Amino acid sequence: MTKKRIAVIGAGASGLTSIKCCLEEGLEPICFERTDDIGGLWRFQVEPEEGRASIYKSVIINTSKEMMCFSDYPIPDHYPNFMHNSKVLEYFKMYAKEFDLLKYIRFKTTVCSVKKQPDFSTSGQWEVVTEFEGEKEVNIFDGVMVCTGHHTNAHLPLESFPGIEKFKGQYFHSRDYKTPESFTGKRVIIIGIGNSGGDLAVEISHTAKQVFLSTRRGAWILNRVGDYGYPIDVLLSSRFYHFMKNICGQSISNISLERQLNKRFDHEMFGLKPKHRALSQHPTVNDDLPNRIISGLVKVKANVKEFTETAAIFEDGSREDDIDAVIFATGYSFDFPFLEDCVKVVKNKISLYKMVFPPNLEKPTLAIIGLIQPLGAIMPISELQGRWATQVFKGLKTLPSKSEMIREIAKFQENMAK
């Protein structure tokens, strides 16, 4: 019997484990990676690539090695609990070598289009057009696994900041930031208090004259190190923690966690207390931000109302003059330019059954792997998604009816909005 051919798009963390899942189910994977190496966003490059997130040189992962490793390949004991990006990439390369995955990857190959075959309703097959060194190639696949993630297009909302076009200093998205040396002696505004915004504010404050951290709604700040020196994600992922959360309910769990976070430092006193509850949105993981704030090297400011040629005016009426640089740590958006209309991205959201399968296809032969933003590591989740998807492709697992999947998606989205 001929093996089913599966196209895997992207050779980052999700792509690597998807290749392995295909092999475990006796499928024939071909992975298309448009760059010359594996690792996705964890491969540091001085010059950012178009359509892909780009990390700064000092990035340390926010999840511990115990919680981020793949199920059958532990991270070496001598690696630190929270790894520098270079160590994360080393781990992916060891994983790929251990399971002999590289021979299934076509590097420097761009996926141009993924279209249903005319007989898709019966065959479930896809026509995949790729390009390598200017030459296009057409292949037919029995299934497609899209592993390009949600960090693709830099979100730079300049229209929300009147006057930015008049600003005489430099301004750019955080994807273009690499090291702090060029900000020595300067007054810098960081817009956004997610993980990147917090990291950049801390790092640049070591060389800059003054850093201003501008935030619309504040954030709960989580330390990597929890009680008794354990990694915080290990503590928050324990069965006891989830048992207590289920027993106590969301409201009491929020009160308990907020009290714990405020023990480290009072978020309201530091100007960081958000309107949302601690468990309703992702916290910002940062070990050093409170120290930089209390020492005056980072000043928390309201959202920027407008810019002048040299100054920023904030929504609370305050003003900071002689600003040299503005960095927009405003996140990313995603899309699938190679996919036809069967998968629609609306306002950076997509409707997928269990965050994997589009519900409207006649045949479940397209899976989106790793398009999630969990409170924790993405790698183990991508692995489980890959296992499920390949078993569906092989016919070992079946999906509910279209109407049932749509109801489930609506229920999930309703719960997420609470």
C-alpha cells in the first residue's frame, strides 16, 4: 500500500515534531523550510527575515526545560532551567539529529500556494506549489500540516499614534532590536508591556539615560523563579494547583494569585496594576523589571496620546521631552498567504476545531499545528497536536460533524471572551 504523502510547512519546533509524528504513523512527510536552517524564531539573526519574528540577542525562554521539552527527548541535565535562545536552538538540532529528521526537509524552499485538488471532496488531496532557487515545482499531497506559528508579521500600529510621522528620532518594531549599545546615553520609550517590552526596557536601561515604559492597561508581572527556588511554570502546572483551582473557582484563584504577585511588589504602587484579573490574560514574565523601576531607571507611563518632533505626550497629560528613540513592542499578527480561502484569518483570529482543524473542509486533511498562545510552552502541545492530526490523516481518529465542530468552536470562543 502506498504511503500517504504529507506536506509540512515550516521547520521550527512545531514542524520538527510534525515530521516525527508523520514517521511514527507510517506517513511520508516532506517539510518545506524557506530559510537555510531549522529552529524558526529561535534562530537568532542580526538581519530580520521578512514574514518571520526575529529575536534579540539576549532572549531567554520563559518556560523551564522540564516543561518545554518533547516527550521522548529530555533536555540535557547540564542545561540551565531557563535557557538562552542559543541553547534552545541547540536542543532542536539535537532532537532533529536524534530522530534523523533533516533528510525530510527541503531548505530554501518557499511554499507559494496550497490548493484543493478538483476531486478534493473524495480524495482530500492538495496541490502544493513550491519555489527553490527561482524554479517552481508542483506536488500533490494527501495532507498538509501548517507549522508557521503566530509570530509572522510585525504589528506596527502607527495609525494609533498621531504625530509619529513628525518625530525626528528613530522608531521601529521590537523585531529590529538586537543589542542595547546603540542606546547609550539616550532617552528611550518602549511601547507595550508584554514579554518583549519588559525585556527591552530592562536591558536598555543598563545603557540608556532614561527608559520610559508606556502601557495602555498595565500587566501582572511573573517571576521565573517561584517558591523555594522552583521554576514557576512547574509550580503552576502541578496537579495540586489545578485541583485547588477547580475547587476554589476562578474568582478565588485570581485573588490568591494576585496576592502572591503583590507580595513580591505592589503592582499598584509601581504603576503596573492592570484592570484585568491575573488569570484572564497572559502575565508578563520578567525577573528584573521591578528592580529597574524602583531604582528609577525605568519609568512607567500611560499610553502615548501623541508625538511631536522631539517629545511624547501621554494620555494622563504628562509629557517627556528630548526623546531619542521609540521601540514598538506591539506584537505580531499572522496570516497564511499561500492558503486559499478555506482558512480565513479575521482580526488576527481563526476558527479551528480544538485549535487544529478548519471545520468547513469536506475532508480533514489540513491541520494547523502550533497556532496557540498557551500559558506555558508550545512544544509539548504541538507534539500532541501533531500526533492527533496524523492519526486523523491515517483514519485512526475521526472528527465530529461540521455542525458539532462549529458549536464547539463557538463555545470555546465564548469561554475565552469571559
